[in-house]
Amino acid sequence: MNKLEPNTLRIANAIAFVLVIITNGLANALPLNNNSTGEISDRLNVLFTPAGYVFSIGESFTLRF
């Protein structure tokens, strides 16, 4: 098995992080059928769905960057 150089892993990790931030931002900026992520989650009755305030924490965390 080939070992990746540490710099390669750092770059891949940074790219993945940026893609996650962009995806989260787009999920809130471009709601599906005029429904936000929180509204869709509220409609689904699943035991592991986080509370509504968790989504606002993620948005504020994203905006800090």
C-alpha cells in the first residue's frame, strides 16, 4: 500500500472542508421547493433528528469563516 505524503493529505482535507462549507451554505441559501433544511427536518419524525436550534448554530458557525 502506498503512503500518501502528509502535504497531499492536508490539501485533500482542506478541499473537503471547503466543499462541506459550500454545500452547507448552498443548502440554506437555495431551499428545496421553498423549504429550508430546518423545515424539512421538522416534518420528518425521526428519532435522531436534531432540534431546530442546531441548524442556526451551523449557519452562524459557517458565517464566521
